[in-house]
Amino acid sequence: MPPTVRPPAILRRYPRPLSQCRPYSSHPPHARLNLPIDFSTTSLLHHTSHSALSSPSLAPHIDTSTLPPSSKPSTTRLPLHSAINAALSHALGASPSVLLFGEDVAFGGVFRCSVNLLDTFGPERVFNTPLTEQGIVGFAIGVAMEGGKPVAEVQFADYVFPAFDQLVNEAAKVRYRAGRNAVGGREEGKQVLEGWGDGGQSCGGLVVRMPSGGVGHGALYHSQSPESLFTHIPGLRVVLPRSPSQAKGLLLSSILTCPDPVLFLESKTLYRAAVEHVPDAPYFLPLSTAEVLRPGNDITVISYGTPLYTCAAAIEAIEKDMKGVRCELIDLRTVYPWDRETVMASVKKTGKAVVVHESMVNAGVGAEVAASIQEQAFLRLEAPVRRVAGWSTHMGLAFERFNIPDVARIYDGIKQTLEY
């Protein structure tokens, strides 16, 4: 008599056949919270020209001197990758010392951020490089130290690690090593356009752009968020824009006005998902300045980049379910050096804080923000600062969304903090 064939152990664990189980990590049927973000209606994007041109975070910074007499500022509806392209185009046109290079940059890049720039500015200023991140960043540092303004693209943030030594041991230390922290050198907020060099040694003008974060199927080597690794390093700026209009203004400031090297991390998810009206004229948004996106009095939610959209959805659900609650939402924009003053003022007002980010929770940006809050606002806190972040594990493939904070996790974090 043949032996009894038993099903594999994994099948015995499930009360129903695997064919009826959900082998993916998108929202289930009849979900209440974890629904896809509707980028066409979210309040975090400018859906009309009037909204963009009247925005307190944009309007004061628009350079109207570039407009013809009696002309008014205008906007164009752009996705994130096109807003990046517009900023790069303006920077290349504004200063002869701006160079743009990286893997496949000349033909437009993997995400089409540099499309048509080779035709406009020529192969001496827009060009491809070999597949060597250490070489790309090392070359960019040399260009910056000679007075140029190199914009180097690392094709995915996951591949920046071979260049870690160049960024940490060279780029970040140039100003300190040259004794230029106190006097001399580029003044932040002021454009330096003409010629090469300003009479001294620095890496101001060096910008390393890289697509970052989860995309739904990037797995181990195309979905990492390495920003917190660089927030330990004095001398570097780490910027993560949330939208097309923010990306254009922050990138122009990084290239043309910042005295420090900048790591500019762009969300792969938002490259095409986030579309909004972007002012056509150039404008320069301040680095290391947070923005209050949604005022409130009961709790402060702090985030940056892509998770801001999930936070906004969670806040809308919380305010609907908990009558009278108003949540304040803050976009850090720059995660190092970050805007402590804005965050502390909000937390001292609300008494409660939740920090949300996509990267791993251990030693992440949220850890630094939470520690600073408890150092500077402890007596005003009514609950422990809560972190909602990626789990301390590597990115899976089919189950990537289980790793990244979703609306339900953020909702629970806010609710538990409010009810503490």
C-alpha cells in the first residue's frame, strides 16, 4: 500500500488553498484606510495655477526679474521628472560652470529627468560616464573644488555606497579643511553664476542626485532609502522634495546658492505619480527650512518625501473619526541639517508628536527628531514621541508594501498617541 502523501507544511498552515490567498501586498477588497493615494485630488499638490502662484511657500521666491515687462508669472502642469528637468535646464543656462553627468544621462536618464538637455547644452556640459559611482562622485568633487558646479547623477540611491568614502571623507570636509566655515566662500541664498571659482576651496555647487525609496517592486537593490546614513556627516546637506514645485525650487537652490555639497534624493514613486502646476520662472526655496503643510493643535506629524501623502490620508481619516481633532503636518524638506525651530514650536503647541519615514526605523531620521524633541520640549510633551517607519529588514519583492508605513500604520500611531 503506497504511503500517504501529505501536503507541504506551508499548505497545512492555511485554511484555504493558496490559489485563494492574496500573493501581493496591495490593498485588499473593501479596504477602508489602505487605499491607493489619489494624486489628482491630494491637498499636497497645486492643482491650479492660482494655487501655485499664491502659495506662501512659493510666491515670495519666484524671480519676476526674468519676466518681460508687465508680464505676470505663469505655470505649467508638470510631473516630478519634468520639474527636475526644468530646474536642470535653468541651472545649465544660468551658469557656464554647471555640468551634468552620470550613467545614461546624455540620452535622458532612466527616469527621463535629463531628456533633451544634451541637444540644448552640448556634450561638453551634459555627458555620460562609465558605470562607476566612486568615479562619478570623485570626478564631481574635483570639479567643485576647482570652482565648477557639477550635478552628478547616481542612477539609483542603492548604488551610492561605493561613493560613500568620497562623500564622507572628501566632499563633506573640504570647507572645514580649508578653514572656510567662518569667512569667505559662497554666501548661502546668493547665486554664484559667473565663471569658475570664487577665490577659495569648497565643494559648494556639488549636487549628487539619486532616485530613492520604494517603488512597489524594486526589492533589494532598487528600493532602498539611504538618507539617514548621510545625516551623521557634518558638511553635507540631505534634501528630499515632496512634489514637482518643491523639487524645482530646492534643486535650483542646491546647485546655484548652497555653500555645501548636497545629496538630492528624488522619489521614484513620485516621478510620474505627482503632477502639479509649477511656476515657469526660476525660484529658489530655502534649504534646511521645514514647511507646515496643515495647521493643527492636537498632535504634530513630521515627515518628508513620499510618506507625506500617506500621512495626509491618515490625518484625514483620523479627523473624520475623532471629532474635533486637528493634526499639524510638517514637511522637513531637508533632513540634515533639519529645521529644529519649526518642529519644536509645533510640538510645544500640540504636546504630541509622530515621526514618519520610509527608511528603516533603527537609527533613522525619526530617531534623531524624537531625541531632539525629548531634549528640547520634554516638559511640554503629553505622550512619548512615536516613530512609524520601515521595519528593520531588507526590502522584499512582492511584499515591499508591508515594509513601508501605510495609512493604517500611521493612523494607528496617531490614534494611540492621541489617546495616551
